[in-house]
Amino acid sequence: MIKGKEEEGAKFKDYFDSEESLKRVASHRILALRRGEAEGILRVSIAPDEDEVLDRLDRIFVKGQTDSSKQVELAGKDAYKRLLNPSIETEFAKSSKEAADIEAIRVFAENLRQLLLSSPLGQKRVLAIDPGFRTGCKVVCLDAQGNLLHNETIYPHAPQNQGKMAAKKLTNMVETYNIEAIAVGNGTAGRETERFVTNLHYDRKVQVFVVSEAGASIYSASKVAREEFPEYDVTVRGAVSIGRRLMDPLAELVKIEPKSIGVGQYQHDVDQNLLQQSLDQVVESCVNKVGVNLNTASKHLLTYVSGLGPQLAQNIVDYRAEEGAFTSRKQLMKVKRMGAKAYEQCAGFLRIQNAKNPLDNSAVHPEAYGIVKQMAKDLKCSVADLIADNELRKQLDLNKYVSAEVGLPTLKDIMEELEKPGRDPRQIIKVFQFKEGIYKIDQLEVGMELPGIVTNITNFGAFVDVGVKQDGLVHISQLANRFVSNPADVVQLHQHVNVKVTEVDVVRKRIQLSMKDVEQ
């Protein structure tokens, strides 16, 4: 620690005057040390034991007890201190940082994958709220495709305290726009707004969800948001993003730079080029795993489909605007600059609901349509019948369809897809409720058991939101009643868990939690 920086560097207190073997220092701690060094709080050095090094050098180079041997000993000592030691420190600082970067990027990539594959609500009419106290709560109403229908601001909280008026406006909007679900951002005033919304009486059953706002402000001020909503301010755009995240997290989050989403581990301290490459691969992988609705996908979502880039994605959107919705994958060949190679790469990931050919709403590639048609012909049924009837598919002998171009593994993949054509691989979303009456960190007590949502996973544990605006940490040693080597083996992002409060530091805003001996 640099003298006089104790108060300023309180968050690095655990590293003041510490010493540890480099090979035992975890990757996240190396990054924390380097951040403390960059901020001028810590002074970090890497060096072997000097006495042991000098003793080894003497044993190798110093022979006898002559005057010349003493000069060799002095030369060795000087060479080590002036040349070797700085070189060793530079080399190991570089190699340890690179290893820490790779591990941090791996953790971030896995968290991002889980976040992008979060459970979607689906195409429902949603009312979304970006909460606030003094500036009010921005409310937007979206149709089932995520289009903005209406927006206004309500003031249910202090200092305005217009609760009755806000309640009337919300219930009217739910009725007028046939709202099926409400999304409440989890930022400032989030818990208070959730309580207010949940306690209202509507003319229908309306589910209320708390949605992470991480990165919403980045999106609302971005070029992408300005292109989508040029006539609206950032508060409206932010509320729209919250609502769309509930409907389809993947489609909305691809518009935000991944490292701004808030699920990483020192992501701003690692090699940015390596990070970007890794995260781009994760996004593309997730988009292709889920598949994309060709008739509703935004340009930004289409960009991540294999074989497409920004220009082809824009051309698809333009074609859709001019010619109307796609009715078959074959129409893609009419899109400007869509070549045979690009079509071959992208077609299997693009879905068309209610298409003339039911295979157009599946992951079966057009190149394999002939095989499926032959299967249906052999069974004297239609392709639609083959998809709908599991008993028909059981009658097929796949070996009959093996050829030089198509092997048995490919045929098995086709059969698996026919069992669930176009089905979203993501899990169904569940409603979650925080513990009533707990809204601030100073309301927490040691021993209290609370429901929570996993918001971030690191190598040293998992962060859990228990509804007090400050996430608590479940250290890796507190995740289960057994040894855990990787937190991701026990918890997943956005998982609903029950935790016990073990320590509360109100001044440093730190909450320690445990999942040991807590029923899940």
C-alpha cells in the first residue's frame, strides 16, 4: 500500500501489506492487485527469495575463496539486482496477467452465455417501468412484437407522492392496451415500484417481473436506440429496453456492448481485443442456438446469424419492409447481395412461423428438405404429419437414408429437430418475489433467510440480489455443504435461490451470504 492512501483505497484493504506465492494467487486477485496498482493505491512487486537466488548463483559461479571469486560473487549479486530481478518481475507480471485475463474472459463468456439464454416471456403485451423517485417512473406499453404503443410518467413515490393518480393511470393502461405482464427495472426505486405495482387491482391477471437494468442506460444513449426511437428521449428508450428484455433477453441484449451488461469479472482490466473476440463468439453461438424469427428480428440480431453481417442484415430488413413478411426461406435468395454461400450458412438458423413449408420453422437446413420429403413419401404421409406424429417417425429406418453426402449422425440430428421444430431451447420464465418488508441494507440481520436472484458468477463465488439495492456475496466455500471447485457447477445466472445472511457491513456496503444448510 502507498502511504497516505488508506482511506482512498479502502476497497483494496485486503491487499495492504500482504505477501503470497504467485502460483497460489487466484486470477481475480491478480486483476484486483493490478487495478489497485493502476489507481495508485497499491505497490505490487514480484520477486523470488533474494537470499536463495544469490546462494544458487554463488554455488554455480563462485569457485574457491580467492580474491577473484569474491569479485565474481559481487558481480553475480549486481547482475541479479540490476538486470535479472527486474527481468524476472517483468516476465512473470506479464505471464500472470495474461493467465488471469484468459480466466476472467472465460468466466465472463460463460456468464454472458447464461444471460443471453435467460428465460423469455415470449410475445406478450407488456407494460414496462423504469423506476425513479424525484424524476418519476417512466412507463411504456408495448405490443406483442415489442413495438411502442404509449408512454407517460407517473409519480407514485416521494417527493411528489401522487399514488392515487399513478394507480389510476396504471390500471387504465393495463386495460386499454390489454397488458399481460408488467416489467419493473431493478434500479433506483425498483423495490418500491414493484411493491406499488403488485398491490394494485387490475381487470385481469397480470404477472409482475423484476428485470435487470444493467446496460439499459448504455443502450438508451446509443446509436442503435437513436435509430429505433429518434423522436423519444433516453428515459423512454430505457423503459422500452426493460420491457423487451422481459419478452426476449437475447434479442434485446445483443444491442448492448457485452462488457457493459455487468456480468463479468474485472472485464475492463483484461485484454480488450481478446475479450471482444470471445464475447462476439458467445453472442453468435447463442443466437444460432436459439434461432431467429426472420419476420420480426431486428437488424442487430440478424447481424449475429452465421453467414450474415451488418449489410446483409440491413438488406433483409429492407426487403421485409418493401415486400412484406417472408413466407419461405427460398425468398432469402431474392435479398440483395444474398449469395449461395451466405444462404447456405444462414438459412438453418432463420425461422418462419406459419410458413407454407413447416420445415421453414425448424433447424433443418433446406439442403436436407429432400431427405425429410422422401421419409414422408415412404410413409405415405405429408411432412406436417411426419412432424406431428411421433409414432410415424418411429417407423423409419434411418440407415436407408444414409448416403455419401449424409451420414447417420446428421440423420439423427434431423429426427431430433422434427420432434421439436422451432421450439425455443430456453426455459420458461418464472415469477420471483423478494421478501416483503426488506428494502435496505440496514434492515438485514445476521441469520435472516431470504429469497434471491443470482446476478453474477465469479471464480470466488456468486453475487445474489436479495432486494436491497446491493448484491450480497455467497463465497465459493458457502455455496453448498460440500467442496465446490467451480461456482458454475452449483448456480446459474438468474437462478432463484434461498440464502442466509452471515455478515453485514453497512459502511462498506458489503453483504456476506450462505447457501449452506438453507433449503432450496
